[in-house]
Amino acid sequence: MDEELTVLKSIYLDDLIINNDQETSISITIYSNGDENDFDPDKRLLFITLIAELPSTYPDIDSPKITLCRSRGLTDQQLDELNSLISSCLELNSGSCVLYECIELIRSKLSLYELPHEACAICLTLINNRNDIIKTNCHHFYHKNCLASYVQIKKNELEEKYQEAIKCKFAMEKDFRNDIEDPVCRQILSSTVIEQLPSSTIETINNKEENRELIKKLSPNIRQWQERTHALFQQQKEKGGIINLDKTQEIIFS
Ligand SMILES: [Zn+2]
Ligand SMILES: [Zn+2]
């Protein structure tokens, strides 16, 4: 038993507390594996504390007595499931060291529970690969690519608004260009979330611009044609052959 505890201590370090009162017991708070967003365990949604009382006859004759307590974010149903998983794990491994097994079993379950059960609100398909997911600061889940495209579109919109405001000399309280709202709850997305998004969408937009440049260079005819049609358009407008939308609107609204 001492050997097992030494190994556990070297794995879990300060997370594992060993009490050597009359009877040895250990306690450890287990968090889900989390994702890249969650370096800080305080921000993890789910955790549970496992306490194992170890009789002196463990592991040869008796199993430890395991209690799960002080959980956060787990439903009663999930707690029941964890408890019965622990029971069957103890039963299966009776006579051998089982603590590591139990702790990691719970951790993998917490990680599963943490996966969102609803669809990505942007593309409406289910999220089933942890690596594709991004969790926002407001605890909403999206596909990384979906959120990246959304953020790019919003960024462009805000930039346009900003330029417009400068042009019209509107008084601005602050630079709002990075105030991108979560698609669902409208909270401002934190810069750490945005930094984690793949940049592929930005590249595609740049590529499009590059293509446009290329077309311009390759065919001066296109430019000429554009100028000719523009002149034709002006001519027809002057003759009244084309309805001027701006003017019509002015008439309607005045
Ligand atoms: Zn999606
Ligand atoms: Zn949100």
C-alpha cells in the first residue's frame, strides 16, 4: 500500500492529500481533462472530490471505501453513474491496487460529461470531436472553424462601422473594433478565445484579394471593359433610361 501511495503522490503531487490518522485515507479533487482554454482549474465546469479510506488489509483482502463528495456541475444522474462505476471498478480489481484506476476513470467520465450535448449554434450540426471545439469565456461551445468565420465577418462589419463613424465624425467612447459578441448570448468574446481560432478564413480572404490583383494584371482588357460599361451606364442614367435608386429613395422619404 505504501508503494502505491508513493507512486500516486509522484503522479498527482499536491492534488493528492494523504491522511495517516488511525486509518490511512487519501483525498483528491478530480477535474476533467478540460481543453486548451482551461489552464486555470477554477474555470473548469466540473469537479468532484474522491475520498478513499484504506483499511490495513488493503489491497490483499479488502477494497478501499470510496466516497465521492463536493462536486460541482454534476447532475444527480451523473453522480449515480460515477458511484456505480466506482463500485464495479472495485469489484473487478479486488485484491489489487485500484486507486489510480478509480481516479482516472472518474476523470475520463468528467471529460465526457463536459462535452456539449447540443449542436454548434452556428452550423447546427453536432459537436463530437473535442479537438474541433472551442469554448468561449461565456461557456458556449462552437466548432473552431465556424466561430472563426463568424468572428472574421463581425470584424469586417465593425471595421466598416468604425471607418464610417470616423468619416461622419461621430463621438466614439472607445475603439469598439474588437468587441465581437458571442453569437448566442451576446457577451463580448475575450481576446484569448479569439487568439485560439484558426486563421484559415483570414487567409482565404487574402487569397481572394490576391486573385483579384492577379486578374487585373493579367487582362488590361477587363479594365477597359469596366470603364466602357461604366461610361455606358452614366450615359443611360443621364437619359433617364436607368432608375437612380438613391434619387428615388430621396423622393420617397422627403
Ligand atoms: Zn459549427
Ligand atoms: Zn455565450
